[in-house]
Amino acid sequence: MDLEQEFQRRIAAIHGLDNPNPGPRKVKEIPDIRHLEFQAMVDVFLGADFDPTKVKQIEDLQINLDKQQAWLYTQYEAERLAPEEYVDRVNAAIAETFEKCEHILGRENFLKLFQAPQSECAAFIDKEAFLKAQQARLRHR
């Protein structure tokens, strides 16, 4: 089984897709899915014995990025950020986060974990497409 297949198998298990009749879970048993997915990614692509301090630093950066994106979106929705400024700030936060990740991991391990160089793997917002969608949304109000 190649690494990508192993990762898909682990993600399916996290989400209970490997068990067609999982039964109900108690609230306190519901896991932190993002943490489990991230840990599966690290285990598969870097190895279960990879430096736990670096793993924690990368996970903290990812959590912080999620929080930044959520806050920026609330500012955008409240019209405190113009669409162009929103896209620029989200893309800057993504770029900064992945630069920090590469600095912590080193280029080789960054490529192993994210399967691409930082310039290609970050989920940047396509500014032109976003602005066109925003204009279309405003026309249909």
C-alpha cells in the first residue's frame, strides 16, 4: 500500500467509514477530528516517531491559521474588510503559515508532509475568481 492509500485508509477510519454500523457515540467520546487527521498525516508521511515538538509547533500553526481565517471572514461578512483586502489578508496568512512550517520542518520534511512545495500546497484564494463571484453575488441581491 502506498503512502497516499495508507493516509486515505487512516482518514476513513477516523471518520468511521471503515465501519458501516458504528453505533451512536456519547458526546464525551467525540474526538477532535482535525487533530486526528493531522496526526494521521504526520504518522503516514513523516513517521510515527517524528519529532513531537515539531509536530506540535506545526499543528499549533495550523490551528492559528484556522482562527485567523475565521476572524477575517467575520470581518469580511460584517463589511469591515473589502473583498480585495479580505483575499489579500487571507492569502498573506496562509503564505506566512506555510513559510513557518517549512522553517520548522526543513524543506525535505515539508515536501514529505504536504506533498508539494509551499508555493503550490497552500490553499490560496484565487483573487480574480473571488472578486468575480463577489460581484455576481451583489448583482443577485
